[in-house]
Amino acid sequence: MSEDAMPPTIAIYVDADACPVKDEVYRVAGRYGLHVYVVSNCFLNLPRESWIERVIVGDAFDAADDWIAERARPGAIVVTADVPLASRCVKAGAAALAPNGKAFTDASVGLALATRNLMQDLREAGAITGGPKPFSPKDRSAFLGALDRAVVRLKRDLGI
């Protein structure tokens, strides 16, 4: 079967080094029979499932981001808190979700990038900006719902 004739599939790419929702990704992917790529700069313990693939990239700056972005496409779901990576993936046609369940879209990613850059500039100038709010059970629940909705939407859009 040629690559053009391959049936559409959904894959989930996890920017895993600091991802708090890996177990939730595994739960949803297992329910739908999806392949998960867990991408990190170092070894992480993962469940021993044939559909969960560990990808260890080099320790070069943005190596994990580059690996994921190169594979982002329609039918891919990227789980990341990294706004520049999310932007790259959305531009490539992938769905991108933050660990708190917020979807990055064409409409939202520009504002998210601008906010991120502003906060970085303020921190570099010495302004005290605080950090992100602590990850909560509500965030975990919101992520589970958002990932499930993203999978259902992609299955419908791809006709699978």
C-alpha cells in the first residue's frame, strides 16, 4: 500500500519532560486504540504497552520540540505547555492541547505567544511576575475532557 493510500490515523505526541498528564493520555489513548509517542530528553518510566513508544532525543536545545514539530500533521494531537511548540504544531495542522485542557488554535496561539514573550521580557528586565498557578485536579479533569473531545473530533473529521 502506498503512503498516499494509507488509512488516516490519529497519533498523540507528548512533550513529556515536565508533563503532568501522561497517565491521562495513556487512559484516553488506550480507550481509542491510539499510538502515543512520549518524547523526552531523558529516560522516563512508561507503561509496557505496544502502543506507547518512548522517544529519547538528544539534549540539544529544543530537541524534543523539533522532533515533535517535524511530525505534527493533521490527525496528530500534541500535548505540551510549550507555547512556541504548540504554535509550530497548529501551523502544521495538528491539534495542540495544554496540560490544563486549553486548546491551542489558530485564533488563540498568537495571543498566547505574545503573552509568553511579554512575560519573558518582564522577567529578563527584573520584574517579578510569579510563575504559573499550581496544577490542580480541576486542570487534570479539564485535560481529560479536552483530549477526549479532540480524539472524537479528529475521528469524525478523518472518517475513522
